[in-house]
Amino acid sequence: MMFTDFTHDGPMWTGSGPRESRQAVSFAEPFAAPPAVMVGISLWDADGRTNLRADIAAENVTESGFDLVFRTWADTRIARIRADWTAIGAVRDEDMWDLD
């Protein structure tokens, strides 16, 4: 769950204009290089009286993790968001050698 702003009158629920929620994600094991990361909303709870506006993205992707970022704007009221992600890339194994 990225946030549950309706439980404490947080900015995604009570605010207006540009708003952002950012969550750091760490991979269980690092990749050999920054992977491709796909993100999606798996649950969203929003006020039906306003337009739904959302942008979700993976930013600052490295071998060890990324920032999961959700943005909304204008009068959209988001109570809570849950996001899922998948990272695909090369992983280290015993056959990989570091030659300097």
C-alpha cells in the first residue's frame, strides 16, 4: 500500500493541485545492471465526485532499487493506492566474472 490518506486526512485525500507520494523500493538481490521496471495500480480508492487523474512511475532505477512515484493533481481525491511492480534484468551468477 503506497498510502491511505483518508484515515488521517492526508494531502491526497484533502488537498488540491499537484500532489506526489514517493516510496523507496529495494530489490531482495541486486541486478547486474539497472533493470526495466514496470509498475501498475492494483487498488485505488477515489472520490467519485471528482475526475480521476493519476500518474504512476518508477524513477531513479538502479541495480539495487527504485522510487515508486504516484502523482495526482487538480481536485482529484485519492483515499488510498496500492501498486505492484515487476523488475526484469540481468542478475549476477557464479559464471559472471569481473575483469579489471
